[in-house]
Amino acid sequence: MHLLIAPGSFKGTIKSIDACTSIYDGIRAALPATSIEILILADGGEGTLETFIHHFGYAVKSCSVSDPLGNLVSASLCLGEKEVAVIESAQAIGLSLVASRQRDPFRSSSYGVGQMIKYADDLGARTIMVTMGDSATMDMGIGMLHSLGAKFYTKSGVVVVPYLSNLHMITAIDTSALDSLKSRIRFVGLVDTDDYLCGELGQVRLYGRQKGLKGRDIVGVESAFLHFAEIIERHCGVNVLRVVRSTGSGGVAAALHAFLEAPLVNTLEYLSKRLELDRKITNADIAITGEGCLDNQSVLGKVPYFVASHCSGHCIGLVGRYTQAGQSDLMRACKRVSLFTLNPEIAMKEAKQALRELASSVTSLLR
């Protein structure tokens, strides 16, 4: 029997590399003779940087940048071959950087992502890959663009402070400061989900509440997104509403694509091509995956759905919790699926221990 361990991150608690270790420890103790392969994966959000470091040997560099609320935070990026830099946007604007009671997308900014881009530029990067997912921001990337020198104006020529709360006021943009950057650097966006900026499965309706929006805010914010999308099309000639994955990190992906000409790529598809993920998953008799919450977002490009859709054997999901929609999507992706949930009492105190114990408890099924 060949067993593959390939979980995603458990948002805000366990990164994928640590989830792999916890699951491995729980299974190896009970099944010492089993063939086990670990596959460290990430979808673009938390833990993606460790995936590049582990698989490709990229070197880590650190810098101080602004978090979503403007506080200084230490962030890491990595440098690889051929002057390639990988920036995990969650290092600067991640949801886990903001306490739940402080989450407010109206005053959260993607400014720190622009600071990381400038740092990578200073290090000599000629290709900058920005990974997106698990963000606390919804400013459509204007904070990032402002950090890089872009300016925004009202109809009367007044400078607009770049926050979501002011997005509807922007009628003109000056991006001349970006010209030099575009001329010497190739940008690529690696995004966690294959969805669109607006609509029922768009940024505002699907992710707004977890970032701090209230129900009464949804219509107004969606309207602001639609307004700024029109401004982008007028300025850049790009209709970001029709660009798949433009929703990445609260619309940072839309800004990267329209203003910095970055193609938007599904992170797992990118990794699959470089690491032959489909072959490794298909060859496993049993694939163990997981994430914090398996729900209707998982099918859009999260690790468990990716693993299940390539699994030819038995797929086991270890999750914090799951919804009926998440379970149904996984069962459609793989013929044989079993789901197990973490012990909530242990998980609240020590998530890694809870995952290790859950992995150990399913070894009877593996036998």
C-alpha cells in the first residue's frame, strides 16, 4: 500500500508543511511499515512560500512591510533561479494578521504587497510571481498600486486616499510611475481560486463577510467594484470582470493583470506542471488531504478538491469542519471519499496535536 499525504493549510492555524508533518507522525506511529510520500502543497494563500522553498530550494529574504491596517510586520519572500522572486501576498495582507474583531475591509490596504514588490525589485528580480489567497483586504489592489507610485483622482482632480471606502470616488488614474517597473520586470499572478471579481461567486459575496463586511455592505461594495472595473477598462483597455481569477486577494489580481500585465495562473496547476502532481496523486492507493473548512469555496481551486479530482484510489479528508456542499463536491471529484473532523476541544488549544491524533485514529481504516 502506497500512501500520499497532501493537505492544504488550515487557515490561520496550521500551514501545509506543518499539516504534513502532523499527519505523517500520526500515521507512521501506527503503521511503521507503510510506504508514505509527503507532498507539500498550497493554493496561493498561507504556506505557499514554504512550498516553493521546499520543492525548488528558493532562498528566503525578509523585509518589514505594512500589514492590512498599516502596522509594521516582518514578511518573507524567496528568490530562485533566473532572477525569479516569489511573493506570498498573505505575508503582508493575510487574514491571520488581523484579529477577527478588527477586520474591516473599508480601512484595510494592500499597500504592503507593493512594498514587497519594490523590495524584490531592489534585490534584482526580473520575474516577480505574486501568490494570492487568504487576504484581509478588498481594495482591488489600489493600495499596492499606490505603494508603487500610482495616483488616483476624483472628477474634480482631488487626490483620493486609496481605500475601499473611497473606491467609488475614483474617476482618473495616473500610472506613469509604473512604466519603468513594467519595462524591466515580468509579473505573474498565482491565484488560489478560479472565480470572478463580481457576481454570486465573486469577491464581495463569497468572501466579504469573512473579511469583516456586514450584510448591509454587500450591495454598496459590489457597486464600487463595478465602478472601478469601468475605470480600469477605460484606462487600460482590460475588462477585469471577464478575467477569471481576477478576484485573487481582494482584487489585487485584477490590478496586477490590468496595470502590470500579469497573466493570472491557478497556483496548483502551475505546481502540477513543475512537480507532476497528477501522476503522484494518481499513483497513490490512498491520498490524505485536508483543510480548515471544506465548503463551497473548495471546489473553486483549493487543495482538497485538487487532490480528490486526481485521486484514483481512496481519498481521505481531515478537516476542521465541512459543509454539505463541500462534502458533495469532494464526492463528485472522487468515487471513494471519507471525511473526518478534528476534535474541536483539542484543536482550540493545540491544532497540530488535534490533527496528529485524528490522523492516528483513521489508521484502522487504512489497514
